[in-house]
Amino acid sequence: MSTLFDSVSKLGAATRKNIDSLGLATLFLLRIVSSLFTGRVSFKQVIKQIYFIGNRSLIVIIVAALFTGMVVALQFYDTLVRFGSVDLLGSAVALSLIKELGPVMTALMVIARVGSATCSEIGIMRNEQQFDALDCMAINSYRYVMLPRLLAALICVPILTAVFDLVGIGGGYIVGIHIQGESPGAYIQGVMDTISFKDVLVGQIKSLVFGLFIMWIPLYYGYYLHRNQKNMGAEGVSNGTTQAVVMSAIIMLFSDYIVSSLAL
């Protein structure tokens, strides 16, 4: 009986901790958003973060998109040729990339590169009491540090997603035309006839939502490192970064399902 009570007690404590963390993370986001209306945004910092997220992630996105498009085209071709529907290759590749693979793969690439770097950077700043120094100088750390990163993510992730889509469709073209021998006109016409404004809009809405989670969660884990980790040294930063990346990916995939179900 005592074992049962202990299990229930641990479950209750874990549930309460998770609810507290959710509430704290929500308040953290609200403070960042409200800082947009309480003073002037540092556009220099926004541009700096756009360069960090967008420009320095571009090569990774292009390479990943090219091979993703090629693999998708290869798999679809193998399936469509059995049913005599090879002319639908362009349509299948474009739809799968624009509505699903483009936003998700872009988000995962950005989480791996930017989310981990952001969490560790904010965690180190927290360890070194740089936020306390900003508060002493009457500088709003939410507006100066957090907000530019969030705005940059909301700007860059949809753009990177569009790049991923275009390059991925190009990768599918390479496989379909130059390797499998499909007609170039049929591939391009399939892409043009199938894609609608709604498809593009759904993909961009997904990327916007993903951009929010990609930056919000690592910022939260980095800023509240002292709350979530017993060790505030290198080990604590490492553990916090790992948790931030994993949680960002899980919540991103969950939100992908929600947006997809609402868009049907």
C-alpha cells in the first residue's frame, strides 16, 4: 500500500511541476511579447539574429532540401510507376514538400543548429549574471535579449521553409527527369496544376508556429536554467540544452498535427 501511495505522490508531484513549468513558460512568453510595446526595439540586435538564424543556416537548409527532394522523388517514382501514374510525380513531390516535409524538416534543422546554440548562450549569460547586470543598468533584458531573437525566428523560419520547398522540388526534378527519364513538361505542369494558395498558406502558417516554438522554448530553458538544473556549471548548461532541443522537437511535431488537422 505504501508503494502505491508513493507512486501516486510522485505522479502528483511530477504533474504539479509540469503545470508550474507550463505556467512559467507562458508568463515568460507574455513578458517577451509585452516588451515589444514598452519601448524601442533594438533593430541592430534583430538584424544580428536574422543573420545568425537565416544566413548561417542557409547552406544547411539547401543541402538538406536537395537530398530530401531527391529521396522523396525516388520513393514516389517507385510507387507511381507500378500504377502507371508517373505523370503525377511532380504533384506528389510538391505537395509533400510544401504542406509537410518542408516546414517540418526546416524546423528540425533550425532546432538542431539555432535552438541548441540559443539555449546554451542564454544559460551561460544567466550563469555569469549578465541579466542581473542589465537590470542594474535599467535595461529591459526581455526587450534587449529575448525579443530580437524571437522576432528573427518568426521572420527567418518561413523564409527558410520557402527556400527548402523550392530546392526540394528542384531535387525531385533532378531525379525525375535526369535519372528516371520523366518528361520535364509533365513534372513542371504537375507542380503548377496541383499547388494552390491554400497549400502554400498552410505550410507558411506551420513554419510561423514552428518559429515561435523553436525560439521560445530554448530561451525559456536557458533563462530558467537555475530552476531546472541542480548543477549551474557546464553540465547544467549541457543538460538544459539537450532538454530544450528535445522539447522543442516534440512540441513542434505536436503543433504540426494540430495545424494539419485544422487545415483539412
